[in-house]
Amino acid sequence: MSLLTYKDRPVDIAPGETVLDALLRAGVEAPYSCRSGNCQTCMHRAVEGKPPEQSQKGLTDAQKALGFFLPCICEPTAPLVIAPPDDAGAAMEATVREITPLSHDVVRLRIETANFAYRPGQFLELIAGDDLKRHYSLASHPEEDPFLEMHIRLHPNGRMSRHVQETLSTGHKVHVAGPRGTCFYEGVDADQPLILIGAGTGLAPLYGVLRDALRKEHRGPIRLYHGARERKGLYLTEELQALAKSRANVEYIPATLDAGGDVAALALEAEKSRAAHSAIFLCGGEALVKRLKRDFFMSGASLKAIRSDAFTPAG
């Protein structure tokens, strides 16, 4: 086996040569800038093999867990198969197993496919046609569920919403690609306070992260904040209340705007004194995530300790 493989193409690399230099010499159009490991422009991902520790300097624990590294400072001593950071691989066929309502405008979609490896809290691309593709976060757990679960908001004029409502049913075929994202539990200290904040279907990845934390016996306090515009916008309420009652270190805090509860303000006020020592997960609309990331950073949280999944509307 070649010491370096780019996707499925062997690349010659000389002893002491960096991965970036080998890629450029082989004609690969790899991006780069500083060539010293500071700007992270050249970042790639190891899909097989482990990059040298030095080549992951400055990356978050979540990025390291996914195999990201900096080719400009990577001199491999063991075989590596690498790919661009956004290369999700080929699409895989999946079968619809369940579509059920969770609230007045959110449905649970469960699909089955073979050998789709992911971490709870990551997201995938759901492909219903050549021109109908959307990203959805995963609420399922690969060690507990034989399916992939997504929570899909039904937008009145949304093409995927209409497709899910009007066309998809049990047994229908779709395709998925991925996974992507670094919003997962791996790399969190088991004794850290764990703060999970989401709005709307931002609950989906947080539900996956929460389940993973409990499966890995997280010992620190876990507080899950879920926000919605109206009471009817909350979902999985009974399951989360029951979970909080059964686990001494779990607290579930719902908040709705119609009852005067701004989930961002509520969570920040309650958690800012603990921000510097906590692992923080933020999921939902882009404005909410940016606001909370900024405010928690100003309250002393390390950016490395903040993981997020910002939802952006389809173009």
C-alpha cells in the first residue's frame, strides 16, 4: 500500500516531505496559504489511518476525532488515505421505514440503509431527486437504533416538505450522503457541565448528543434547553421530562416565546457563570447560534468548547 492515497489515487511522497507538497507535486489542486499550520486553509481529512499528532495542532477535539489534519505540517510515517474536508462520499440508497408527526409542523422521518457510519448529532444530506436535496441532523444513535432518524419541519412552500408530506411513504427509496459536522459528544470530559441549547428542530442533534453522553456515562450535570415560538412547537416533551426524572444529572428546560421565554436569554443567564468550564452545544437557526456563540465566548467559554450546528434555509 502506498504511504499516501488521495481518495482512491496513490500519491508518491518522499521521506520528510509534507502531504501538501506531495499533493501539489502530483497535480492535486489542494488549497493552502501560510504553509505553517496557522491558517488551516489546507485542512484535509484522513479517512483511513491516523495523522501524526503534530499535524492536528490547533484543531478542536471534534475535528481531531473525525481525522482532520493540516497537510502543510504533516509528514506521515504510516499509511494515510485522505480526502478533502467536505468530501461526503458517494450517495447510498435508503428505505423509508416511518413518517410520524412530532408536533403540528414537525415530522419524524426514519430510514434504513446499510453501513452508514456516523456519530450522534452529525448531519446528512437527504436526496429525493437530482434537484431535491436537503441537510438534516440526526437524532438517532448508531449503537441503539437500526435506522437514521431526522426531524423535518414542514414549511408551507418547502419542496422537500411537500415531498415528505405528499409523496414519501413506507417502503419508498431515497438516497443519503455524509455524514458531516462536528456537533457530537466525543472529546467531551465526562465530568464537565454539558449545556445543550436548541430551538425548533435544533432539538434533533441535541437529542442524539444527549443519548450518547448518557450511554458513555457522562458524570457532570447536563442541561437541555429547547425553545419554540409557541407551546405547540415543542416536541418530545414527555420523553425528555421522563428522562430528566430518571437521571439525577439531567435537567430539561423548555421555553416558548408566547409564554415570555426566550431560550437564548434564559440559557445564557443561567449558564454564563459556568461557561468557562462547560462543553456547549448550540443548534438551530443561524442567528440564534451566532448570538449564543458570541455571548458565551464573551462570558469566558473557549471557542474550542463550543460545538454548533447552524441551520440555514434552502436556496
